[in-house]
Amino acid sequence: MAPDAGFDCLSSLLRARAGIELARNKIYLVESRLGPLARGHGFVSVSDFLKHLARTGIGEALATDLVEAMLNNETFFFRDIQPFDMLKERILPQLRTARAASRRIRIWSAAASTGQEPYSIAMLFAEDSASWAGWTIDIVGTDISRRAITRARSGLYSQFEVQRGLSIHRLMAHFEKSGEHWAVSPEIRAKVRFQTLNLLGPWTLGAPFDIILCRNVLMYFAHACKQDVLTRIHRQLSPDGKLVLGAAETVLGVSNAFVPDWQNRGLYSPTGIQPPTFARAV
Amino acid sequence: MKSCLIVDDSKVIRKVARRILEDLSFATEEAADGRDALEQCRQAMPDVILLDWNMPVMSGMEFLSALRAEQEGKRPLVVFCTTENDMAHIRAAIDAGADEYIMKPFDRDVIEAKLAQVGAL
């Protein structure tokens, strides 16, 4: 067997299942993230574990465990604050005018991980509740990881997690102490619903969204996967909706279906150009 | 350069906090209890005070009440940094005039995030 057969096997699995491109210089990530799984299967070394899998093949359950273990679930409340300031100061007030007739807003957090992003958005609405009285606010958080979505639904966070990004005033307003954890208030939890969703698989999300946040996920995808996801985001977004990407991500050179807002980094509007449909990665 | 007074009866905590704050470009001073802290504030008011709750001689809450009662000088930002981690203590601290609240244990990320929250960075 080739010396890197184990790495190649894992790399192929991640590309096919999650669109993630695993560069060889990320071998340290494989060692750190798969260690517990390898030990759980009786292997001292991750390398031996992967070589074994390359020889014997990977069953469905183990494939899911491998992908989940390799995902980067790093997130925190009000991460990179600027997108939330932008929502609060500009996008939501605009939508309040644009949707005055229907009094309904739909928001999709497309890589919600353990839920901090959609809950942060729900807090923005709660903090301006008088302006949104009588409105239907539908916030959907999705993630490929079932474990992350289970945690997100629980609404329970560690002391460390609530101290990253949340001011003490927001903690007091939107959380309750629950044993050693902090629980998102029932009012905030009621504003968000979660579902497991692989961005490379079929989407069952219903009506178009007014805002789609897809932050810090496209950066891990190969070019074709980015095009495919952006094409489908375009279809899932209202014609006057807004797309929010991560600070290190862009549509430039990937899709002409969106135009950047030069005043607000990471903010994009649909151009009205119907993007071509690409062959789906999965 | 902004200044921060670290008030904690634990020498180890003061040392760890000092290292983090100096890495965040703060000039730091230390006090082991509230009374020492109050005397230092009267000499030179810092921009930020990182404040423990339970200390001998004068507690963090007693210090904060005395500090906020002072009529003269600039108003420093006060960030409680304590093992007290229930809502009643948090509310009491904010009601007494604290600007932020850190629940121990802390690390660099937490201190940096909390100082950013109050605009101290």
C-alpha cells in the first residue's frame, strides 16, 4: 500500500461527503481531531487507523463519525461583530420597510454549527422587540453535523462559550443559569429552528430567504463546490435579499450571480443574473 | 498606552492577568485587596480595573461602592473577575457600577473579548 493511502482515503471521503479539501500540510489537524476516534477503535496511532480503513473500507456509520470529527465547529456569539452591527443598523431596518406588507422575514444561518450565530440574530430581534411586534421572524440554523445541531437545539452553553462575544448585559438578558451551563432563554430558543443539512446535498428549506448567512464554510470548499453552493443560494434568496459571507470569503472569481457591497465587507446582493447550473458534487 | 489595575488577593492570578494585559498593550499595576486598590486609584486613576470579588481587608464590592462614590477624577472601567458565577452576583455587580464581568477561570480570549466589549482595547 502507498505510504499515504490512509490520508488519501480520508481526503477522498471528506471531499465527497462535505466538499472539504484536505491539504497535506493539514496532517496535524488529522492527528488532533481523529485521535479519540482512533483510540476508540483500538488504535494507538491515527496513521495506523487510517491505513487500516484504507485496507478494509469505511462503513456508513464510521464515515459519518470521521466527517463529524474532522469538521471545524469553531464559532461564538456575535462572531466578528461587524456582520451583526450591519444587520442591526442597516439590513433589518431596510427589510422592515420592504416587508411592511407581509410582516414576515426569513433568515438562514447556513453553517450554524452549535447555534451561536442564529441565536445571536434572534437576540437582535428581541432587543428591538417593539419594532418587530406582530412580525413573523423565521430563523433557520442548519449544519452538516448532527452532533452540532443536537447541541444547538439544546441551547446549553459552557461558561467559556458565553464569555466569548456576549456582553454581560446580553448574558443577563437572554440566558439563565442551568447547573454548570448557561441556557438560552425560552424566548430566544423559540425564534430559531434547527435542521441537519449538508450544503452539497439536497436542500429542503421551503420559501426563499431574505437573508442568508454562509460564513466561514465556502473557504474549505473546492472551486466547483463553491460555484454549486452559490448557485443554489441564489435560487434560495429573495431577489432583494442579502447574502453574508465570512470576512475571508468572496464571490469574486467564483460567481457572477452576486455583487459585493463595497461599503460592507462580506455583504452581497443578487445581481438578477441567473447563474448556470453546475454538476452537483454529490 | 492604557493602564489597568489588577486587584486580586491571589499572586498567581495577578501574574497570569498581568501577562495577558501587558500582551494586550496595557501598563499594569497590582493590588492585593480593595483598600490597597482604592489608595492606588486616589494616587493615579487607571483606565481599567480588573477586580476580584472575595478578598481580605476590603472586598471587590466594597471597593467598587467606594470607588463609584468618589466624586472627583475620571471614571475607570471596572471588570469584575471572580469565581462567583451565578446570576445574583452578576446582577449585584452590574447594579453596583461594574461595566463587565468575567467568570473565572479565564484565558486570553475571554479577557480580550470582555475588554473589547467595553471599548477598552
